[in-house]
Amino acid sequence: MELRQLRYFVRVVEEGGFTRAAARLHLAQPGLSAQIRQLEKELGQPLLDRSARSVTPTEVGRAVLPYARAALAAVESVRQTVDAYTGLLRGRVTLGLVSGATGHAFDIAAVLADFHDAHPAVEVALTEDSTERMQAALLAGELDIALLGTAEEAPPPGAAFQMVIDVPLVAACAPTDPVLDHADGTSVPLTALRERPLICLPRGTGVRTALERGCAQAGFRPRVAFEAAAPHVLTQLAARGLGIAVLPAGENESPADGPLRTVRIVRPEMRGRIALAWQAGGPSSPAARELLDRLREVLPDTT
């Protein structure tokens, strides 16, 4: 058997089919299928069940899978060890980004472009997801680094944080919204939002968690009428009079189709936080450690 055949087998299992796996591997599907058949012939057992719409491993395939992954990881470790002596970085880094993170004061795209110029042999895989799922993936080793929203000041066990944004949550609404009648200068009590239609980020995000906790502390449940993953969509909906957008301060630029009034939410105050996160022991690969060091240098540190 060949290492490439093991890599193809693992990729087909991960993608759940030959079409997606071939696209990820930049191969023609017939060639990929032929290599898997050759591997099965070598082993004398079918590794994949092709009878259903989604390709799944057979019982033998499930038993072989961890050994195939271990063999590929061992080869990668050999490469990394040699590269450490030659000063060359290669490999793959997985980076998770919370929705809307690139709209903040820091330019992730520029950081990644500079990193690619310095280390062209390193593949950086980006994924965008909710904080809850990214945090779970980080702790499981499926992500090397994550830039995520959080309602917590401290990281969960097994993770490390560098807080890069820590700002109060604000209410953004049309200038004629009745909630402004309860405003005291630049702030409004959270209880003024009781029974009002709110516009917020989805569940699983740090801002939504902070809002729900704050409302529970104030004695009511938030009435979320609209959800959107991108902060600018929240402000567009609020400008149309569809509700009150709850979002971190600094994300409330008025959309082109209408102005917004913004007041800080108090009693209790809630915070919008974005943290750079990684496993407590540090990323496992030299490439991921190098990217983490680069990000920690350029991203603001509010801790």
C-alpha cells in the first residue's frame, strides 16, 4: 500500500463521498476511485460502503481508519522535524473565525497574506462558525487557533485566551423608537428592552449569551424578533424600525438607508468580547505555533 492511498481513503471518509473528496484533493474522481480499489485489493477487504448516497466506512474500514490517520500523522511529524532543522515551515493550519470578525479594527486578511508570503508551503484553512462549535473544535484538536466571541472573561479549562476586544453592548435603534424615552443621556437600563422586539446575533455567539444572561439577571427573557450573523445586517434591520439591535459598541455604523441612535445598555452592563483562543499547551504543529505568534503580535491585547 502507498501513503497517498491512505490519504485518499481518509479524505473520502471525511468528505462522505468521492466527488467532494476528489475536489478537495484536486483529482479526477475515476482516478481517486481506482486508487481506493487498489488499496482494498491490497488489503483483501472492502473499506468503503458505496451502496448508499453517502459513502461510509465498512466495519473493516472503521477499524483501519485510526491507523491510517496515525500513519499520516507520523509522516507529517517526520517532515516537520526535518523542516525544523532547515528553517522551512510547511503543513496545514486550521483557523476559526467568528462571523463578522474581519469587520473589526484588525485586518485578518492582511495578517494571513503576510504569513503566506513568509511561509508559502503552509496551507491555512479558514472556517467560520459559532463560538460554541469553534470552542468545542478547538478543545478537540480540530482547530489550531480560533478568533471567537465570548461572554466569559477567562477561557474554559484546556484553552488559553488573548482578549482582543472587550467593549460594552449597546442598543441601536431608529431615532423615533420609544426606548429612547427611557434613556438617560447616553445609556438605557436593560429593563427598558423588556417585551421590545430585539435584533441580535444567533444563539451560540458570545453577544447572544451575554444578552440572555443579562436579561435573566434583570428578571425577563429577551424577545428576539430577528437574528443575523453579520453585525451590519443587525443595524440595517434596526434602521428600518424592525426592532432594537443589540451589538458591541463600535459595530453600530449607520447604514446608508437611515440613521441610528445608539445608547449603552446598563443595569446590568453587558460586554461584547472577542478572544484569540488556542489549546492551553499551545498548537501542536510548528506552522500553527508560528501563525499564533504572528497573530498575538499584531492583534490588540486588552488583558
